[in-house]
Amino acid sequence: MEPASASTDASAHPFDSAIALTPLGLNLWQGHTSPAYGNMVGPFGGLTAAQALQAVLLHPQRLGEPVTLTVNFAAGLTDGDFVVEARPARTNRATQHWVIEVRQQEQVVLTGTALTALRRDTWSSQSESPMPQVPRPGEVAPAQGRGLVEWVNRYDMLFIEGALPALWNGTDHGLSRTRVWLRDRPGRPLDFASLTALSDVFFPRIWRRRATRVPIGTVSLTVYFHATTAQLQTTGTGYLLGQAQAEAFHQGFFDQNAQLWNEAGELLVTTHQMVYYKE
Amino acid sequence: MEPASASTDASAHPFDSAIALTPLGLNLWQGHTSPAYGNMVGPFGGLTAAQALQAVLLHPQRLGEPVTLTVNFAAGLTDGDFVVEARPARTNRATQHWVIEVRQQEQVVLTGTALTALRRDTWSSQSESPMPQVPRPGEVAPAQGRGLVEWVNRYDMLFIEGALPALWNGTDHGLSRTRVWLRDRPGRPLDFASLTALSDVFFPRIWRRRATRVPIGTVSLTVYFHATTAQLQTTGTGYLLGQAQAEAFHQGFFDQNAQLWNEAGELLVTTHQMVYYKE
């Protein structure tokens, strides 16, 4: 009803609207799925992971910045409201451990844990995982057309290697690797929530590998944040280089390892997931 | 008091004694730290992770085999008793999600989650993560002398590359990678609990990289089990090839990626951890 507020809402970035949570009580928030980040069925898992982390980020007792996050997708979310619980299970001098649960209709749909910590200056190096030599964002053509699912349209994706197969002909390509420049569309300054969603932005490695769209679903996602708030601020609305690859596909589950570097070549995230697949 | 039982205990493998849990009630078990797996202070973290998984493995409602496990070390365990809670948060047709907590004196010392699942035969491949070409176990000299800490003596370790630095002279070696043949000492048929402990058996990557023993502590460990029970049985008491490397060391935390293959070259585990370090 308040014009200024309504106007703010209307101009809000779709990601900000999507991750908005309303406090319900101690450790509890209410959120809602967002059509802007809709998947084939229910919401994009990266958005759900970001919403889970957001409850930690909003918590008045939070100590420090996110260092690790693991979320397990226990059941597909249905479109609508959900409750997030984020509980500080242990608070130490410089680290804090969180237990997270997302529920719909009293049923658990996501379990998770996170670590936040006060960072300090130390000897640092990322020389063992340098950004690959790839064309700059301006030299790569954007993916054409609209995505098969709505959330894909919320990201600029410039595929360098390993785009969705042009032919779904079941050929084993022998390699599951994808390299792609990524950013929110429209542009939005990077933060820990959007970095979490970007960690899950890669289409299923088994589709890339086999050129076959078998049914899949991520069951567990872990994000290791190497970036500090200062680095996120200097990264701003720039592109991130994402690289993702599987190590093993075995009896119904495959893994995915991925990295996200900013344009300056700083490694912001390493992230891992285990994915269910059929056939 | 019962002679046969006492004799069984005396002949039990130290790992079996160490992971033994006593039921306390619904979802609850009591365990104890084990001097045989003692670390500098408190127990070896891999053993604690195995004890956490063991509560899931022993649970009468468990569905299927372990597929993922994440444990967060919230505080150092003190030597003595602890309570493990393993709660099935969601049970689906073929997958089951677990929430785990370890407590000492009512304080949380470990948080965790796990996924168990019924596996099924599918297209499978691990060609993107082949076992490196390395000398066979019989061709590699065992590590000499007793370990700095007790738990190290519970493992045979045949270092191929990246053993503990011979000189702690602070040289940046530029590479944090270790390759080592590993197995329980004395031999013990591999199972999911011992595979979990073996996932955490690598000494800190920052010691290897910098030849400096800075204070460290694993804060979060994730294990992806690619192995099935049948593969564990055929692996038996054979060696596993372990490979571990860091991608980023940044402001107090570094990551570690590792793989475990059996002697036949089957990838049994990919595992990741985030480690606190000082200086």
C-alpha cells in the first residue's frame, strides 16, 4: 500500500524477490518458490540452496562469512510456501556451525549444514587451480533462444566448451566437461546467496557426456566459499568462469566437481554435488 | 564376565572396537573415543566420521547403502564417551536422508547429513577419473618408523609421491598432491565405515605444500561413495590408491579433493574437505 515500497518491489532484481524470507520466530523463516526460477517441475535447486543459505545470512546471531554449505534435496519442492529453519548448533570464537532444514506441509524437503567464520589474513595461494586459458566474455557468443526451463533465462551463459548437445543422439562423448561464462541476468552485484545459486547452474553432466536426456536430480550439493566479501564486491556484476566435470557415474549416481573464477582469475568457489540418474 | 565374549573382544580388530556403538534409545547411540586412533589432541577425525556413519548403518530403519556423507567438526572431541544421534529425516521409495549429531556433555561436537539409497544397474563409467599410472604396492617401500600420532599406526601407507616433507624448511613446493597406497593395519575387509575413515587419512595439504607444520583442523568433510557393497567385498583387504590435492588456500581455509581407487582401478570414493589453518 506504501507507494515507495511498492515501487521498490517492482524494481527489485528477480533474485532478490526470489530469496526474500519473512521471519516467523526463533531460527524460522517463511519463503516461497519463485516462478522466475522455475524448473521442469518445482524450483531450480540452486535457488533453493540460496534460500537455505539466506536464512543463515539473515540470522541475528550469525558470526562471520559463509565458508561451507551442504544441502541435501530430500524431496522435490512443490510451488508455494515453505519454512526454513537455520539453527546455530555451535558457536566458537571464530567459527559457527549451522543446521538447516526446509519443510513444506510439515515434511522435510531439504536438510543441510553450513559453517560461517571470521576470516583472517594468512598465506594464501590458488596456483594449483588456475583459471583455464579461455576466450574472454566479449569473444564468446551468448546461448541463443529461451531456455527449456524458466530459471535458465535468469542467467547469461556464454558457452566456451560443452554446451547442451546439438544432437540428442546418445553418442558417448567421453568427456563431461563444460566451460561457460556466467552471470545473473539482468546484472546484479555478486553476493554469497547468488554465488550459491551459480554453483548449481550447470546442466547435468550425464546429458553432456551421453547426449541423452535421462531423468536426473541433484541429491546433495556442497559449496566451499573461497571468496571473501571484499572479493565479491570487486567482482560486482562481472562474469564468472564456470567449469564443471564428473568423475564417476555408477549405478544411479554421478558426481560433479565445479569451479567458479571471476574475470580477474580469482577462484571464488569450488563445489561438488552428487546426482541421481535413471538408466 | 563371559569368557567367549571377552575372547572375541580381545581378538577384535581395533577399528571394530573403535566404532562399536551401544544403543541408548530411538535414534541414539553411545560411543567412545579410542586411544588406538588418538590424534595430537582427541581422536582422528576420520574415525569420528566413521562412528557418525556407523549410527546410520546400525539404524533399524535404514534403507539401502551410503551414497553421500557430510560431517562438520564443530569442536574438538575430548577423550571419553559421546552420544550419536542419527535421525531419518525423509524416507522416499529408493532414497533416505539422514541428519546426524554427535554430542559430548550436551554440547554439539559434530553435525552431519547422509544419504542412503537402493542402487540399481545403470549405464556406468569412471573413464574421466582413471587410476593414475603408479608402481604397484609391492614395489613401494612402506613408511618407516612410528607415526607422530597414534592413529597413523593403524594404517599401512606406501607413499608414491608427496610423503611428509623430509625437511620442514618452509619451502613452497608449489604442489600439494600426495599419492599413497593405503589399507587398515592389520588387514580388515573394507566396508563403508572403514572407507569413510580412509577418506580422511591424508595429512594436511598445507604441510605438504609449504613444508611448515602450521596448526590445522578439518571443519567439514564430504564423502561420495561410488562403491557398492559388492565392490567392497571384492576389494577385501587389498590396498587402496589414495590421491589428494588442494585447489585453494585462502584466508584461513583450504580445500582438499581426494580419490580412492582399489587395486583393480575401480574408483570407490571421491571426497572433499575444507580445513582451517593458521598463519
